Amino acid sequence: MSDTETKDTLTDEEQAMKEDWGNGGDDSSENSDADAFLAEMEEETNTRILNQEEIDSLLGFDDDGGLGEETSGVMALINSAMVNYERLPMLDIVFDRLVRLMSTSLRNLTSDNVEVSLDQISTVRFGDYLNSIPLPAMLTVFKAEEWDNNGLLVTDSALIYSIVDVLLGGRKGTPSVRIEGRPYTTIESKLVEKMVNVTLGDLSSAFDPLSPVSFGLDRIETNPRFATITQSGNACVLARLRVDMGERGGRVEILIPYATLEPIRELLLQMFMGEKFGRDSIWEDHLTKELYKTSVHLQAILGEKPVPLGDLLNWKVGKTIVFPTRTNDELEVRCGDFPMFRGPVGQKQDNLALRIEHYIPPEKNDDD
């Protein structure tokens, strides 16, 4: 029954009820009850019930939405902390450099025309990403030696079979055919491992201008459960790369947890390469040159002797003071109150002279 038919039916019922109550007498309480009942029925008639699609949209559950697409509703509130996570501008430059390096390296590896492009750089939770990996795939766990942490490189099946096809002399223009239901062979794994080593080498070179780091292959897994490198709720940087070899190709995805990038976080926050965060190298050089021209007064301490204050007040002109310093003892040279050098005293061209032989390192304070 349509909404129009339902409304017409209710209208007829309302009219009949009004006539019944009208014929029943002039009781005011019955009339008020009838009006309240009719108002309630009319309100229920005008109430609109949401369908399943609208409920899913309200809650943010969209089966067609991908991992990198924006969400709405309740899921948007849940993921708001991820969306507002700290941005690292220098990662864009690092991955752009990686794209150029990989294009050259994979061309040399395959002796074919290879084009590498960067699709997207996003932030995801590690657990959500593992659940979204389309299987079968090869998950490479690599280790950043200098940062003492791990990352993940995922090669999808389309690129795996394309690399195998190209390296083993497959015909050009023929797309690779994936065979479902069988594990990867040793030959396929070794060929993909060769490509992964090339990619990790390029990734190390891409980070070199920012901070030298060596990415080494740890292990290759086909089950995402065995490729866990951090907690499922931790934030990670995900870079999606597209590798095209004629009509063949696939995707490479590089996942680096924020914990792995923490040692170079300050460098990644730079807006451009070589940013000094307020430092002026020209002024520093000028100040250094001027400091080298500064005159410094030095004092050679011939001798020191503690004397009671009462004896000092009784000194008269002509009083002889005996110091424990001897002619062959080394004297101390001070700059203000700070001892600097030590050496023997002598005479040169009718002047007292001191030859510097030892440097006195500054004393460390207890606060240091």
C-alpha cells in the first residue's frame, strides 16, 4: 500500500471517528480525548522511517568505500584522530625521489620500459591496513638499521606475475594470468625478492639527503598475520606506488609506522630540504670571524699563598712575603678566573716569558 493510499484511508477513518464522537454527545472530555488520539495518529503518519542505505550512511558503514576514501557519520568521528594526525611534509619529497630512482632501477633490472608513479600518501592504522590487503600477495618485512625499527613492503599478485613474466622472457603485450589456489613457487619468490632488494636500495637512497639509513630485507611472508610489525592501533604512513610495464604491471605499497620515523621526525617536519629552523649560517660565520679578532687578557700567576686576614691588616711597607714557587716550577696562565694553560717561566730579550706546554681543560660543574 502506498503512502497516498494510507493517508486517504486514515483520513476516512478520522472522519468516521469524528462523526461517531459527534453523535455521542457533548461531553468535553471525550472530545479532547478524540482530538489527542487523532493528533497522535497524524504524527505517526507523518513520521518517516529510514531505509537501510540511509542508516548505513548515517553510521558511516559503506561497503563500497575503499581504505583511502573519506568516511562520514560515526566512523568519521572514530577516525578523526587519524585524520588530524601530524603531517610530515618532507615525506612527499622523499617518495617523489623514490619514484624517479625506482623507474631507473627497474628499467635496468627488467630491460624493459618501466614507469613508476605515486598514487597516494595517506595515514592508516596498522590493523586496518592488514585487514584490507588483497590476497594473494607478498609481504616483505624490512628493517631500518639506524632507526632500529621495521617497515612493510607489499607487492600485489598482478605485479608479482608481471615481474616473473618479464624476467623469464614473456611476450610483450600479453597480460599475466594469475593462477588461483596455489602458493608462490621458489622461482617466483626469488625473482620478487630481487625486485624488493632493488626497491629497498632505492628507498635508502631516497632518504640519504635527509638522513642516511639502510633498509635491509628481514623476511617475506604471504600471511598478513605473520607480518605484524607494530600494534594494530598504531598510526602508519602508507605510500601506494603503481608500476607499469607496457600492458602489464601492479602495485607496490610501502607502510612505515610513525614509531619508525620518530628518530628523524624533526627533519620530516621541514617544509623544504635544508631548512634551519631559525638559524642563519651567514650571521654565524660573521660572528665567528669577529670573535677570533677579540682581544683577550691573559695573566701568568707567579705564586699564590693563603694569608689570614689579621696578618694582612698588619702588613707594612717593606714586608717580605715568601711564596712556595721555585724557578723551575710551571706557572699557570689564566683568562679572567679560568685557568687555560701551564708552562715553565724564563727570559727572552730582557722580558719575562712563559712557554705554553699544557692545556688545562675546563672543570665540569655538578649541574652538567
